[in-house]
Amino acid sequence: MTAQESGTTAAGTETLRERLLASLVTARDRTTLLTSCIEDPDLTAQHSPLMSPLVWDLAHIGNQEELWLLRNVGGREAMRPDIDVLYDAFEHPRSERPSLPLLPPEEARKYAAEVRGRALDLLEGADFEGGTRLTEAGFAFGMIAQHEQQHDETMLITHQLRTGPAALTAPDHEPVPPWTGPAEVRVPGGPFTMGTSTEPWALDNERPAHVREVAPYWIDTVPVTNAAYQAFIADGGYDTERWWTPEGWAHVRRNSLKAPLYWRREAGQWLRRRFGVTEVVPPEEPVLHVCWYEADAYARWAGRRLPTEAEWEKAARHDPVTGRSTRYPWGDADPGPEHANLGQRHLSPAPVGSYPAGASPLGVRQLIGDVWEWTSSDLEPYPGFAAFPYREYSEVFFGPDYKIMRGGSFAVDAVACRGTFRNWDYPIRRQIFAGFRTARSESA
């Protein structure tokens, strides 16, 4: 290796180290915000049986960082082996976690901070080449940054579920003209590369890259709006069985669903509760807090369907001019504030038509950020899938019980969001920041 090559490698290593440090610091700053804006009783309370107490998430973040960075990468002795079982997400369902002997808030903060200090020392001397798969390209550090941001989104969901005065603030969106562009975009048929084998911090279910053949189809240019969804409600959508799958109709009847979660009808208008504030439902925003059954029923009512996961990814990544699959709809560059509504910069989706710089080559808007988008697909492994670094991240969820969501939401950080990223949940879940867009086959 020449001196010049060695210098280039050293510079690249330091750039990677700086990127990892920035990702970890950004995640921890957000965790601190979400756990310091309320008093301790709100941290230890369970605001919904669907969610953990916030203090559980805080210590779990530290425990996973200790497990993967300090123990697995650094070979260190366990700091608190006695708490491992308390913060193992597979040992105790969320509904049971308040009854566990959890670390109290101040102790949880100190534990997470001590783990982070040691992890940053480890990062300072880490070798990202010639080691193990965990250290190659800083994967373990990137995985932990993503894990913390995923729990930050979970904690933000808990903040939305909690009652009481607002504890979080964020600036409003920049105003945009009403969307008057085309209602749908044609995506040409043919093969494209789905998934990735090159994204260094991609998780196991995103791998490997493989070729998918997709027939031509049409997809909504923007996500379905609150105004459009209100038309579905007004037309008796929740009272008309033919729009619903049998399971969806049973769910609607059993739970008396009439509108998205947090909506209520008052004085002739729809209101919603958003992070402790009651407001008129903005007609131009993407609809939020709907389950898969609701999204599927709306699509049927509209004479359309939900896109498959492959259709969603082709619309988001395929460049018909070059034939390449890019990292994001706008290309390969990391997301910037001009591309997408990410990272909790705002506390709601942006009006449809926002972020023109984030459009795909075909002109599809807001595929990244704003709202997770339900697809028609179940969570299944890609051909050649191999679990790494542990089965419980995704392999144990494969099958028909879970539906795939794509694209991220306003609550997702850029480190945990890309054109290949896959999210999933039960089709009944509504507390998540999920909406949808619809599609139709070309022959339809």
C-alpha cells in the first residue's frame, strides 16, 4: 500500500468515525429530550398497555448498547448482568413491564450515561477493517444508533398516547400551495434491484439485493390526505361491510371504529388530539393513525388497492433512465432538510406536495418521511436472507401475522430510514405514525 493510499484509508476511517459519533450523539440528545420534558411520575407510568413505561425504554437503550458495543465488540465484562432479563424485550411483554423492578429514572439515566461514555471511548480506538462483521464499516455502532432512534420513535408514540398538557414543542411546517399536481404516476414494468448488499448499516431483513419483476402500475403521487379520508368516512366507509376484509370488518365492529385514532367529531368538524393539543384536523396533511385494515378498506372504496412492498420500493428507488436502484428517491445522497420531514423536526406530517427536492425520478412525492406507508405485503425474508446479528431482530416475525410499512415518518431519524428500510406491525395497530398511499394495476 502506498503512502497516498494509506492516507486515503486513514481519512476514510476518520470520516466514518465522525459519522458514527454524530449519529450516536444525535440519538442520545433526542432520548434526553424525550425523557427530560416530563416529571418522573410520567416516566414510570404506563400510558397505554401497548407501550412500555418511558423509563424502561431509557434503560433498555443503555442495556442494548452495553450488550453489543461494550461486551460483543469491546469484550468487556458485563456492568449490570442482574438487569439483562428486565430489559430483554422478548422476556416480558410491554403490558407486564410496569410490574418489574425497573431502574428508577435517575439510576436509569446514570446507567445509560456510563455505558455511553465507555462506548465513545471504544469508538475512539475502533478498527473498522479486518475485524468481524460487527465492526466492519462500523456496523455495530450504526446498529446501536438506529436502535436508539427506533426507541425514540416508540417513546414519541408514548408521548402522543399520554394525557395531560403538552410537553413537546416543534416549529410549524413551511406553508406550501395546495397540491394540484397529477393524482397518480405510472411506474413502468420490468425488473429492478430490490434490497441492498452494499448499504453498510442496513439490517438483515433489507438484505441481500435481488432482482424483482414488477408489472406496470400506477401509484398515488402523494399520500392519502385527511380530506380524502374524511370523504370515505362521510360516505359511510366504516358502516359498509363490502369495503373490508372479514378480519377488518370484525375488528371495526368489535372496537366500534368510526375514524382514525385521536379524531373526534364536534360542532360539525373533525378535531384531533396531537401531543396534548386539540386542533382541527388539517385537510392537506397525510392521514395518520390508521391501521392496515382501514387503509385497505379506503383503497377498496376508492376503486384501488394498497401497493405491494416491491411496487413501493420500485417507485421509491428505481431510476428508469439509468436502470439503477438508488438509496433514496432523490438519489444516493444522505437525507437533508430539503428532502424529507424526518427526525422530529416537526410534530406532524407535512402538507402533501411538500419537499419537491425529495421526489423520485418519476415524480412521486414524500415517499420518505411524514408517515409510514402500509403496503399489502406480509413480512417475508428476501431470497438468500441470513439472520445477523441475532434472530430476534426480524426472523422471528416472518409470516402472515405482520404487514409491511415503508418510507418512515416525521418521527424517524435519517439514520433509521432509507429506501430499503422495512418496518412491520400487526394490521390492527393504530398508535404508530402510519398512513398510506394507493395504487392500481395498469389493466385496472
